[in-house]
Amino acid sequence: MPSMPGRPPNNALASGLAPWILFSSPSIPSWEAWWTRNRLYYLSFKEPIEWESVKLLKNEDNPDKKDPDSSETTAVKLKSNKKIIDTLSNSLQDDDYLTRMNTVLAMAKFRDKKFLESIKKALTDKNQYVRNTAILSLGIMGDLTVVKDLKEILLSSESQMISQAYAALALGYLKEQSSIDALKEVFNQKKVMKIDVKCAALLSLGNIENPSVIPFLGKILNDNKENVHVRAYAALALGRIKDEKALPFLKQAVQGRKNEIQGSVAVALGLIKSRHGLTDLYDLFTKSRDSEVKGLAALSLAKLGDKSSAHLLLKAAKQGDYNLGGFSILALGMLGDEKSKKELRAILATKNKPFIRGAAALALGMLKDEESVLDLIKVVEKEEISDSVTWSYAILALGMIGDKRAVPVLEKIFEKIQDPAYLNLANAGYNNITVALAKLGQRDKVREILHKKLEDKSILFDNKLKILHGIGYVGDETSIDLLLNFYNNEKNAKLRSYAVLSLGFILDKDKITPLYKIISDGNHTSTLEIIGNILLSRPD
């Protein structure tokens, strides 16, 4: 992925939920890149606020009439709405471009039509990241009146490439024929479009999930004259439609020798979840010489629920490298194979293989293996220094399993890492513990602690950032006013930007961020500049 001067800092990697090593490091295993883009499907910790579910009290004088003003709950929600709208409208004028970028995305996730004009105004912001986030936000808002605006940005020869790609992705949220027509126009031979724009258009054609575009996508996939990355994204798009009519095109493409295409076909077959794709997945898993293609095939075998593949996955888990071994271990967790638990516990106990052990911890979490709880607790208590990778994932695994025996241990660690002497430890696991405790039923307690810490003037700057992140993860309506007040009184630009970032996570009306429509279920071996930009915009 090419570097971009002035690129915003990676909020996703600041949380501890993401890979312990940054994307820029050559040491990061591919399975961690996959986990980063898909983790919320297996680590769901968000509790969306039900803004529309309002209990209305009866008017005693007129029992048949519902009076909103008679409900205290309604009044509180309406008051919060106004404060949210006022503060976000002000933060869109913030001097800090990161704050403005986070504001635009928060507005889109809240999906209040009062914000539509504000987001449109952000299209002319002086900063390119704000402008591009505004383009994507128009799609996330879901208002069909913006199709024309997005089409103009996408097809204009005056638009920058990255802006065109953002417009293409935004159209994927607006499932209209006019969106399909605009996205197809990208492939008009008279137009010269960059690869990122083509690939973004293909992803959106898949996200619209209209089977009528399958022949169009299939033709691009099997066009040997087309760029290999474009063909790979055509395969992903076919998978996202989730229709068996795409299988003949995918089966034809899998015969090629391009790893980028084979990896995408493997992902697509897992999304379609048809037993007719099993033979091809087995071939990719057993015959490909590329560990990442094999790994993506392993995940798709698990998505198809093919229990007969467990023995092959287990063999690869034991013998594979950090890529294939990690993928195969995660696949065993996704598959739900009870017989694998004992073997995964043995892998967790293996020394000097942190990334393999980390994958095993996550797999045991997916399997909710209560017999591994004491082993995971031992890792959390003893290995924060010797193996901080496994330590971080063991914390998450305990939350995923949900065994209450983990609560006092995690509470003790949570208290420990708030000590300034343990700043490095906090960098690796502060928010992991926040999420794990929330999943273990301690959400209210953790939230109360984070609220108090946010107002503590003695807290170190880096920990304050993590506190803001944590409030976003476990926050509720009481957290909204806290974050709004914090933003309005904070002088530090980065802290303000994180306050808005966390606010956007709480305001999101989806349990899983809409950005997952773009970054999840992909092929990280065929990456794009636009995907890197999206990863930088997400708050989880």
C-alpha cells in the first residue's frame, strides 16, 4: 500500500484490539490483518442505544392519546439529541482536521437527516481527509437524494482518484438501480479510471447484492487482459452477492495461477456458503503453494460448516507457519468443532510461538471453551512481559468465553495498568480488558471507572486517549453528555478528536460499524490505498 504524506494516525491500532504489531511491520502475520478487519463478527461488545424505542406513558385525561411530553425517558432522549446536534455542528468547525473527520463520520452513523446538509458542506473542507470522509458519509447516511452528487464525484474527470474511490464505495450503501448504473459506468472504455476506483466500484456492486450484475462481474473476473487486482475484486464482489449463480464464474477463475485471484475466489466461496464450492475450496487448501491462499480457503471451509475438514485444519494448525497455522487455528474456532478444543489448549501451552498461541486463544474464545479458562487466566497473570501478544488475546478470549472466574483476575489487571508505571502494558491491553469485562457483565462498573478517570486531571495523556476509546466501547446514554462536555472544555486537539471518535461509536445505530461493509470479508493480499484509508477512519 503506497504511503501518503500527512496521513492521519491509525486510530484502529491504538486500541489494543488490533494486531499488537503495526501494519507497517513486516513481522505481522496475515491472520492478524484478517482479524483486524473482521473481529467484530466474533467479538461483539457494542450495545446500540435504541433511540426509537421510547416508552410512552398514557395521558390520564385521554387514554387513547400518546403524549411524548408525559414520558421522562422521551424528554431525556430529545434533550440529548439537541445537544448532540449542536455540539457536532460546532465540532465540524474545529481547527483540527482529525476532529472534523471524526465528526462527519459520527454524523453519518447517527443518521439524523438534520446532519445531511452539514455533511454536504464538508465536501468543500480545506482538508482532503475530511472531504473524502464526507463523501463516504453521504452513502452511510442512506439518503437516496445524494446519488446524483456521488455520481458526479465518481465520474468527473476533475475529481481526485481517491475521492472517486470514496464515491464508488459510498454508492454501495444506496441500493438503487441508479447506483448500479453509475458504478458500471466506471468500466466504460471511453473513461480512463485508476485501479482503486475500479476495485471500489466492484466492491459496491457486490454490496448492493443485486444478482443482475453477476454476468457483468463474471466477465471482468475472467478477462485475462484486465488488471489482476481488478479481477480479484470482481471475485470478492461476486461473493458478496451471496448467490449460487456466481459459482460458474468463480470456478472458471480458480483454475488460474494468480494468487491474488485465487485468494479472492476462496473468500467469495465462503460468502456464498454453497456446498457446490467445497471441492474448489479443498483444492485451494491442499494444492496451493501460497500460505495465504490456503489460509483464506481454510476460513471459508469453516464458514461452510464443513466438519470433515477439521482434521486437515488441525494438521495445518500444528505444522503451518505463522500465516497458515494462524488461519487454520482461527478456522477451527469458527467451525465450532468440539474435538479441537483439547488440541487448541495444547497449542496455547506451546512456548516461543506468540502469534500461534494468540490465534489459539482467540479460537478457544470462539469455541467458548470453559476448560481453557484456567490456562488463559495463567497467561494473563504471568505473561504480560514474556509474551504480550498471547497476553492481549488471552484477555479477549476470557471475555468471549464468559466464565465469571475471569472477573476478579481481569479487574486486578485493569487496576494495575492504570498505574503510570505500567504504561507499556496499557498500550497492549487497556481496551482489551475494558471489552472483556464488559462481555463478562461488568459493563456498568467499568463505565463508571472510566467516567471518573476521564475527569481525573492527573491521568497521563496516553492513558486518557485509551480511556476515551474505552468509553466509546462500553458507553451508553450517560456517556454521551460526558463526551460532549469533555469535547467542549478540552484544549488538546488530539483528545478532542478522540472524544468525537468515541461519540461516533456510541451514536452508531448499527451493532457492527457500517464501515465493515467495505473492509470485512476481503483479501488483504490484494490491498488498495482506499482500503488503507478506510481502516484509518474506523473507531473500533
